[in-house]
Amino acid sequence: MVEGIDKLAFRSKQVIRLFNISLRQLNYWVKTGLVAPSILNAEGRGSTRVFSYRDLIQIRTVKALIDGGMSIQMIRKSATYIKENLGINLPLTARLLTDGKSIFKVVNSDDELILAVDTLRHQGQGVFFVPIGKLVHEVEKKVEEMRKAA
């Protein structure tokens, strides 16, 4: 992580440039309570909102979920479930997965098996996860060892 990034403040104009979203989108997400600026909320015409780094994570998560096919209503329902049932105050900073039909909150994982809760259907589900990056590194290491032995 960039040193000191958690102490930075970001105005709405910076946020929309960072994530290529419209001011209208950001305003709607804030107005409907999907995300909230934790440093300063706009009060009246001409005032500005100021977001923290953690707020940026939530905004980027919303955008990723929308890009993945999720609706605002589904995201809101999922965030509410995570907050109320799993006790996470900033639900959109949690480890989430989506298949485009639902949003899963990772509740337990090891290297290859992830236990996730379907936050829209409220049931647990095992998801098999293949860590490709780790496998690539493992293959590269084995090839290198084989070359050295030859």
C-alpha cells in the first residue's frame, strides 16, 4: 500500500476521474446511501463531498459489481445483509465474489477452497478457487529446478 494513502482526502471531482464514473452516478450512490463520504458530506448547493481512502474502496467495489452485471438494488441488499448479519460496518470493503447473478461474501478460505455466503439468497456455498498466479509460480519453480538438474 502507498504510504500515507489512508490519510488522504479526495473530492468528488477526483473520485469521478479516478473511477471513470459520472458525477450524477456518484451523487445517486451517496443520496441513496449506497456509499457515503466519511470525511465531509455536502450540505447545500455549491458545497463538496470529501471521501477517504476506505470510501474509495467502497466506490470502486460498487463500480466493479455494476460492471459485473449486478444492479444497484442487489448491491444494496447484499451490503445490508453483510452489515446486519455478519457484523461488518463497511460491507463494501469485505472480500466479495460475484457470478453476475449474486454477491458472495467470503467467510473462510484456505489455498483452494473458499466458503462464501450468498448475500442475496442467504445461504452458504463452497466455491472451488484455483489460484492461477500461485500455480504459475509453482510451475516456473519446478521447470527451473528441472533445468538445473539436467
